[in-house]
Amino acid sequence: MDPIEKSGYYYPNKFALIMLEALEDVLGVNGLKAILNLAHLPELIDNFPSDNLKKEFDFSYVSAINKALEEIYGPRGGRGLALRAGRATFADSLKNFGALAGASDLAFKVLPMNTKMRIFTQVSDQHSTSKEMGDIFVYTIHRCPVCWGRHDLDKPVCFIAVGLLQEGMKWLSGGKEFRVNESRCVSMGDEVCEFIIEKIPMR
Ligand SMILES: [Zn+2]
């Protein structure tokens, strides 16, 4: 697989650390090593980012890892693993970042859903916005790390983001599962990556 060009945009190390640990849980130690090798990121093997908020983890690394998942496990297998890793990343981030959002207390739990969505949007590091339209939320990532540097694809690929949103909605709603679909993707030539979240939970 070809390397992905650096973006010059960064996630804080702490978030990258949480994501890599989630990937390791999902893939196993050797599974993650294979992914990092294929993704041209061998320097991360046994050498995860430090636990601090310095912005040093280039968006292209996320995209390379996502692409390597597809290459090694196939589109279907890669999608399932990316969803799981995305969900685990949100759950673990919440434990670490929850306090930043003032998100753990009862007052937050009783806020209307759209207000919670706005807060969720602000806590996440990439430039993203959300809006409410009838019975859906539209969540837009304007500078998407997951498909950074990829072009000419015929299907959306940002499943790590879908997993994050699914788990985010589960948390916001107190344990319900919501349908989340990526409707537009920069890798397909769209201007943004866009996710449609149905307001009525599946269960
Ligand atoms: Zn994307």
C-alpha cells in the first residue's frame, strides 16, 4: 500500500494513544503490529504516543491505519474492526476527557438531545458540526482524518468515525443504539464527510 501524504493537521497525543490502545484490544498485539507496518508507521510499534495533549499525531496516520485495516482484513472485515475500534475509542476517551466537557453529571443527562449533540461536537478535536433536520441529525466532519489523502473511491470509508458516533449516541441517550450512515465522503470527491444519524433508536 502507498503511504498517505502528511496533512499538517494533528490530533492530541492522548487521543491517538487511546485510539491505538483500542485498536490493540480489537486486533491483538500482533494484529496491530501488522497494521502499523503496512501503514508505513513502524515507529509506533511498541512506542505509542505520550499521554499528553500536544498535537503531534498527524491526521494522515489515522487514514493510513484505516486503509491498512481494509487491505489486511478486506472491506467487510476492515469495516467491522474499524467500527469496533471507533466505539472503543469513544468509550475510553470519555473516561479520559469526560471531565473536560463537564459531561458526567446529572445536569448534563437531562439536557435536550440537540444540545447534547452540540456539546459532543465541541469536545471532539476535528473541525465538525452537527445540525438537526426533522428526524435525523446530520453530523459533518469538515476536515476528516479517517479518509485523509484518499481519492476516487466509490464507497465511504470513515468507519472509525461511524463507530465513534454510534458510541457517542449510545452514551448521550443513556444506552440506546442508533443507525449511523456515512452519506458523503471526501474520498469519493465530496466536499465533506457527512453522517446521517436517525433520531429514533434501533433499540
Ligand atoms: Zn472521511
